[in-house]
Amino acid sequence: TREIQASLRNNAATLEALNASDRQLRQAQDQRTYLAHVQGRILQELQRTSPQGKDDLGDLLRHGDRLTEQAEALQRLVDADEVGAETENRLNEVADLMTTWARTLGLEHADTAEEVRISPTLLNVVLRTPAGRLPLTRIGSAKNWIGYHLVAHLALHTYLHRHNRPVPGFLMLDQPTQAFFPEEVHDAVTVEDADWEAVRAYFSLISQAVEQNEGALQVIVCDHVNLRDDWFQQAVVENWRGGVALIPTDWISAES
């Protein structure tokens, strides 16, 4: 009897081991079947979405290159737009100075213009008026041309100084008042019908701009004008009259 019981226990243990092994085999089989199913679905989806042909990878790479080029072109457009907007913002600050100074000089259309500014496309001064844009080429008289160019130069140098830009603060002007005097004048004091108030306003503006830039802007002017105002006389470095000139007369004599 004991032998039979021991044999039954052995048989039961063996059966349990066989059942456990069978369960593991079924689980492994089910897992392989599931993996095969998933792989099949993935392969089916890839075949459905991938370009047809024997050089599918090459087609994908070329398509990626085209998309990259398009993205770069769009980025350049965005960058160009940002540059244009930033340029306008900076020119707006210059325009504020130009508008104020043009009205100070009493230049034509300055009082009625909404704004006096520099056009980056025309590379010239333009006025924005209620009737539309008015370029400098449509404004007459040498007085206005010189005046608008003067305020443009002074405004640009003032802006560059304010923003610490690496541009030399140096401006050379040759006879900015030539529009007020005859061409052959040797001493502007002898000209009776000159617009002395306008002349004084031009030089006064130059003096104010130099002071406003606190020594960062040097303006050298060669002109026949010799105003008696103290601020003007303090700025005179050389008075080339009575045989005194930029080129000494003895140099000329020695050459001849």
C-alpha cells in the first residue's frame, strides 16, 4: 500500500510538471504568434506608405533635401522681413531729429510735413506729407537741398553716437551757405542782400548738434561766412583773409 501511494505521488508530481511545461510552451507559442502578427502589420503599413520603387531610401533622402531647402528659403524671407522692420525702427529715430531740425531751419514743406526721413531705397531725403511722399528731387532751391542734407548728416551722426556705433564722429562741410552768396564772393560780410538769419540758423544748428553730442562729433566747415556772434567766433580756428590761406602764398611763389 505504501508503495502504491508513493507511486501515485510521483505520478502526480510528474503530471504537474508536464502541465506546467505545456503551459509555458503555449505561452511561448502565443507570444511568437503575437509578434508575427505585429511584424506583419508593421510591414503592411510600411508598404502602404513608402514610395514604390527599388530606390525608396534614395527617394526619401531627396525629398528630405527638398524640404530642407524650402525651410531655409522661408527662414531667409523671415530674416529679411526682420531686417527691414529693424531698419525702419532705427530710421524712425533719425527721422524725429531730421523733422525737428528741418522745421528749425524753416525749410520748404517742413512745417506741413508729417515727417522728414531718409529713404533706404532712394538713398535720399523724403518728406511724408498728407498728399503723399515728396522726394527731395521735387523740392526746389539750393537752400532747401543743402538744408535737408545738413539735417540728415547731423541726425545720422547723432544717432550713431547715441547707440555707440563704431563710426568716426567726423563731418567735413565745404561752403554749406553757398546758396546764399554769389559764386565769386571772397568775404560774405560784403554781401548786403544775403539772408543772414538763415545763415545764422544753419551754423547755430551745427553748433547745437556738436554740443548735443558732447564732444563725440567734430564738424569742420570751410566757408566765407564770419559771424560776429560769440559762439561762432569761439569756434573759428583759422580766418583765411588778407593773404593768409590754406596754402601759404610763399609755397605758390616757390613753385613758380
